[in-house]
Amino acid sequence: MAPKHQATGCSFWRTLLVLALVASVAAEPASIPFVDCTSSSADQTHRINISTVYAQIADYGDNPVIKYVAIGQTNQPITGATSSLLATLFKTTTVLNFDVDETASAFCGSIRSPTSLVPVPDDTNCTIPAGPVAFTAWTPYRHDFSLTTVSTRLRAVDASSPPFELACLDIQATPVHAYGKGGYYGRAQILFWASVGLAIAYWIVVGLGRIAAAWHRGGSGRIEGWIRIKWAGTVLSSAISGDRLSASPALLRFSTPSLRDIIFHTQWCAGLAMVAVQWPGFTYPILRNAAWATLIYNVTLIQGSDGSGDHWDATRVKDYSPSPDFADQISNTASPLFLDETLPNTLLLFPEGTKSGMSSFAYSVGIRPQDLFGTCLAIYLSIVAVTIIVSLVLWFVDWFMSSLVSGSSNTVRKQAARSPRYSAHSDGVLSKDLPPDSPRVEELALPQPPNPRFAVQSRKAWWNYRLGQNSFHREILYGNLVRILLLFHVPITLFSCYQFSLGRPDATIASLTLAGLAFAFFSLGLPALLLSRVALTPTTKLYEATRTLLSLGPLYYYYSPGQQHFAYVVFVHNLVYGVVVGAGQRSGTAQAIILLISEVLAALATSMWLPWGEGAHM
């Protein structure tokens, strides 16, 4: 049995942990943004100038409601009733274009002055003096509105004839169930797991198809020891190059939709939320689940020297301090203005002044807008670094072991670098006369088991063998780097352009300089270099030389011979998309128009060009 003081200590720390957890979920009424919809022709002398609107999901009897408390100032007394008219509060609630609730009630039942500490005896007749005022309204929460936005218009008129418009507010509330900084939003997390799972499933299934197609590549006869590992490397190299995809139309059709297409579509969905149009609030909790494809899912990697603790929790209420004039009534359960400070907040919140588009999307992920570029670039460079390190390690192991095996006894058969995928005598048509297990394996041929009668004995020490001899590690590394650039060209372009648009003082000089270098190198320079290599390389070499397929193939091996220039369309479309979304945050309308034109032109180019290989059925 543990000592008593030890048990007491454990209990003490558990108590602290529980209190910390309670404190982390305890919340206060949320101050939410609103839009003043008062008519420009309304008499401004009778207007209630609203400064703050608090909102909270609470129980009203047996049914949950969204309760609003608006606090403001009026310059004229408000009379609740005349001989034939009542001051009235009109409330209209909609979800999308569907009416949820529409009521009209006496304004006296919900409006209070600082001295009204108890309910007014007659809710239809009251006099509110000039000065601070507050009024309340609520909308029924009949259904679980999670992942949608409840829009409410509150319009108050006095008892005059004709009536004066006292106030008009448009309020949007988005109920969510979030879990801390960068957390999920309730059921929306299924979109994250679905997109990631679909990408992994496509990668595995298509990869297995490529490996199966390349299974007969690389030597014949009995294979043992290190040669067996070399054979596995040969099969993997052939699968990566994709040189066997054209062996049959069915195989090409099977492998054409791939991981790349899933990531591209996921990036496009995330980019939609970044367009600076007036999206409903629920758009951001939903589409932020696509942020992983844009390399900004991490909320702790980059935050700057002044960013410690600035990661945004979309349900955390900050600086709750109600007006002293109404603090007593808001905490008084008998007052219509009552708000329960012990209830956790379940409404989506962004910092004050957050604009639609990129800023709202960034805060829905949990990071500051100025950290988007740094996070994306840091993760991208980390992926590149890991790829290079793993490739170099495998390269060195292959070189070392091959040198040892070759140093004992080996004969290596070298052939010209040719792939059975494309024939120079087929006039640009995929070769169909080559069976899937064609023995023509170019440099992918394995060292064959030596014949004791004719084997040439070699006793070179392992350090005398040249690094990379008879291997494709360098080309595979180049191809993987090209593949990574192609996958994440859109987010790098998008966030580097957005960093430009922030300017000083929102972004540091170092981040602006880095954004310029990243845009020049990754968005323009490197793609231009790769595309120029594709343009200057003969089609025969592009589709027959395995080294070329491994290093440049990710740009074009889905396309039929002669159609490799369609890669230009992909990069240009990505560039336009990234620049428009990243740099055009000042005008969502202009963004929408340019993106629509771009998508239409890309669709026309694809449908007219039809670049895919015969049998792809794309």
C-alpha cells in the first residue's frame, strides 16, 4: 500500500488537474459581431446606438434557445405604449433560406434601463429614460444547428404614429462543439478523416497496382540474398516510374485517379473558404478540415517572437466584462437580461474585426493569418528534408552492400536506358504489342546469378566502387522532389502571395523577404525550369528512358506521348488560383469572377486537349 502522504499528494495533483480542466472548459457569455441594418432614412435622434451584443445557448424551460442581449445608448426617452400602439420588437430567424422563427412582441417586456433591477409590472407599458439601455431576445433551438449558421434580425420600433425605428440588428450565430486550439468542430471531424483516409486508400491501392504491374521486371532465375533485395528495389523503381502503366488500358484507367487528384481537390475545397466573399459562418468549421492538404494544420510550429499564446481557440471567450450599468441585471436570474456565466460557450468566435476569407479561415484552423505562410513553408521544407535524408540513407546502404557483393563475385549486365512504355516507331501512340512481363528491362536489369564457368571474379574493395553505380537513387530522389513540388505548388503560391498582401506592420520584413524568395523559386523559377526540360527533351526519351521517367515523369506520365505539354496547363492554372486567392483578399467579388473564368478555361482546355493516355477514360 502506498504511504499516506504519497496518496495525499496524488489526490492533490488530481484535484489541480480537474480544476484546470474545468477552468479550460468554463466559459462566459460571448460577445458576437453584428451588422446595423437601420434604414438610412430613419430618424437618427430616436435611434438606439448598439455597442455590444452578447449571445449564449441556454435552456428556456425545457427547450434550448439562443439568447441575445444587446447593450447600447439612446438620446431620447422610449415610451412603451400609447392609447392604441405598442413599442414592438420584431424578430425573424432563418437558417440558410429557411424561416425558423418569426415573432412580434411588446418591447417593454425585453428592454431595461440601469435602474430596472426587477421585472416591470406591466410588460406592455413602460418608460425608458434616455441613457444606457439593454434589451434581450431569443430564438428557439428546436434542432441541432451544429455546423450551420442561425441568422436573426432584431428590429424595434416605438409607439409613435408613424413609428420610429429604434434599432435594427443582423446577428449570425454558429453553434459548434470545438475542442481547444486547433481542435475539431464536432461532427465536422469526419470530413478530415474521410479526406485523409481516401487519400491513403488511393495511395495504397494505386501503389499496389503499380507494383503488381512491375512484378516481372528485373531478372530471371533463382534470386537469393542481397540480389533479392536488389530485385525488390528494381520492382519499386519501375512502379515509381510508371513505365508499366501503359501495358494495358485497364491498368492505365485504374491508376489515373490517384493520391495527387485527392490532394488537389482537397486543396481546392480549402481554397474556397479563403475567398473573401461573405461565406456563412459554418463554412469555416467545415472546410478547415481540408487544411491538412495545404500544410497549415499545425498550430504550434510557427508563431513568431510575438505570437506566444496567440493561437486562437474558436470557442474561448476573452475579456468578458459587461457594462457596469447592467452587470447586476445580467447576473440576476430574475432579470430578462440574465446570462449564465457558468455555461460553456458553444458559439464560433473570431477576433474582433476579422474579415471574411483568409483571416477567418486561419482563425478557424487556430493560427494567426500572418503565420499561414511560415507554417506552410516550414512543413514543406521539412517534407523535402526528410525525403532527401531517407533517399541518401537508402542510397548509401545500397551502394555499400552492392559494393560488398560485387567485390566477392559478380557480373553485371548493362543495357540501354529504354522503357517498353513507348516506341519511337509507333508515331506517338502507346505501344500495345508488349506484354506486361516483357523481358526488355533496360538498366533496371538485376545482376544475374553468375555461371561458374564464365563468371569473372572481381576482388575490388568496397570503397573502390563509385557511388550510385548501376542505381536509380538519384533519379528517384529528383522525381520525388518534383512530385512534392507538384503536390504543394498551390499552397506555397497562395500563402506567399497572401504574405505580400499583408505588408507591414502585420508581417515582418524577414517573412516578406522569405515569401518573395519562395514565390520566385518554388512558384515560378523551379516550375519554369522543369517545364523547359520537358519541352526540350524528345518525346522518345521522355517515355522510353527510365532515368527521365523517374526524374521528370511525375509531370507528364499520366499523359499520352506527344501530350506532355499539358503539364503547362496544370502549373498555369495553379499559379492563377494561388495568386488570385492569396493576393486578392480586398475584393471577394473580383476573386470569384477571375476564378470562375479560370475554371471554365481550364475545363475547356482539358476537354479539348484530352491529354490522357489511350484507355485512361478520363
